[in-house]
Amino acid sequence: MATHDTPTLGNYSDPVEEIFYILLSAKTADAQYRRTHAALTARFPTLRDLAAARPGRIASCIAAGGMANVKADRIKGTARKLLDDLGEAPADTLRAMGDREAYSFLTTLPGMGPKSALCVMMCSLNCDVFPVDVNVSRIAVRLGAVPAGLKHYHYQELLPPKIPDGRSKELHVGMVVHGRRICLPRTPKCDSCAILDLCKFGAKRLGIGRRGAKSLPPRAVEAD
């Protein structure tokens, strides 16, 4: 979105780095998991270092991000599985996989659910897939694109077919950033929203009509 300049979520083009970055992001604020990933990489620079490390050492390294013991077990298990299943060059093996094969393998990694697997595929394997996180689903509900009150896996099923081919990453990143900065869960900044003229929730909250006489002037959403 032009409103957010050229947004980035700090993701990695290397799929192995991205896997650990995503594992560290679970239930953790953006700034914290960026720091813990940098600390983890500095302490354990190779996959074999991680696979050989005691979970307690990994946990102490990433403690600032929360859930350190759980994440440490997942990280060590993931490092071991990548080496055991994909060999000494797991990034190359992942890049050679098709979408279905990559998704099937990634979802076998400890702590790697469907949304996390899709994030790795989108960011580091150049797959045209659309992960749905809480920001994406919240915005989609408020826009009226999908019903409210569904389980997360329903949103993951419903939203990707609505995304134009080739626009998945652009829209995912834009919606995540928009959800973090503007379309907040409890106190959304509707009067600063670039897509207010499209939003059922925002129009109702501010008491204005959508595209009606009392509407605010439409604000175009431009591609980066």
C-alpha cells in the first residue's frame, strides 16, 4: 500500500533462515522476534550448531522473545529434521520442491503449522500463496469480504481464492502492516484509513455512508 511506503516484515529469501525466523515469531512482537533471531544466528551460525546445541542454551539465547523453552525444543528439532531429511544443503532441496511437496514437508517440522508453512513458501520459495494471519482476517472481516466469527482455518480456506494471481505477497504484507499500524484490534484508526471508503466496519463506526453523500472522499490504494 502506498500509505505504508514499501512495507517489509523482515523476512528472508533463504528458506532455512526463514523457517527459524517464523518459528521465533510465534506469539511475539515484531521487534522482539527480530532481535531473538539475530541473537540465535550469532550464537549458532550453522544448522549443525543448532542441531547439536542443548535446548537450555538455545532457550537462554532467545529468552527475550518469550516461550523460550517451547521454541528451543522446536528449533533444535527442526534443525535436526532438516539435516536428517534434506541433507547438508536443505535450502537447495526446498527450492527444488513443488508447492505441494514443500507444503507437505514444512508442515512436518516442529511448531510449523499451515500459516507458518505458507509464510515460508511465500517469502523464500517464491510461491504465489496467501497466508492468513490475525491481521489479514480482521481486515477481511471488517471490509465485509468474509463473515465474522469463523475459525482461523476457515479464513485460510476462504480468502486465498479471492486474491488475484501474482498479488499474494504484496497484499499479505500490506494487510499485515495495515493491521499493525491502522486497523488495530481494539482502537482502529478509522479516520486515518486509506481504504475507509471500502470498509463496512469503519463506515458504521464513524457514522458515515459508504460512497454516499456523507462519505469521506475516497482514498485510492496504490500498488507499491
